[in-house]
Amino acid sequence: MQTLIQVIAGFVALEHVYFLVLEMFLWNKAKGMAVFKMTQEHANATKVLAANQGLYNGFLAAGLVWGILAAPECAKPVFLFFFSCVTVAGIYGGITVSPRIAVLQATPAFIGLLLTIFGMV
């Protein structure tokens, strides 16, 4: 069970590294504007806000990597915290921006959260 949780944590961490790159480095480039369906003007106006958001996504990824690398007895509280943070962020994004965010972000994290709660000693 520990290995499955680590695999899910790795997947969610990779998602958040991707979000970091999109929001911090590609926000006002063609790729970022296409993903977020923005005009150049809007992307330029919101670039600093997006970079801040990307930094937070990096912290979520770092926390999940910490859980993967932590000793098993330390991993559970780390996973509980970071899977919870990602789940809440994904639900909020799903409500306020697009339901797609809840599916892509919150669902894998919620599965990881449930497995952590019920599968780790």
C-alpha cells in the first residue's frame, strides 16, 4: 500500500511541477495562453499573479516529494497534509474556475488521501 501511495504522490507532484512551469514560465507564452485560454493582453496583465500561484504549486510538489522520501513512520502526516491541501485547492479551482480542475487536480489527491487514511499504519 505504501508503494501505491508513493506512486500517486509522485503523479500529483509531477502535475504540480507542470503547473509551476506553466504559471511561472509559460503564462504569457503561446503554450500557457492556449492552456488557460487567454489573450496576450490578459496574460501580460496577470503574469505576476500567475507566477505567485505557480510558486505555491511548487511547494505542494515539494511536500509530496518530502512524503515520498520520508521514513514510513513520518510519511503519513506529511501525505495527509499535502494530499489534503491539493484536494482543497482542486475543489476550489473546480468551483471557481472549471470543473476540469477538480477532476485533474483534486481527484488523484483525494484518492491518495483516502489511501493514506485507510492504508497506512
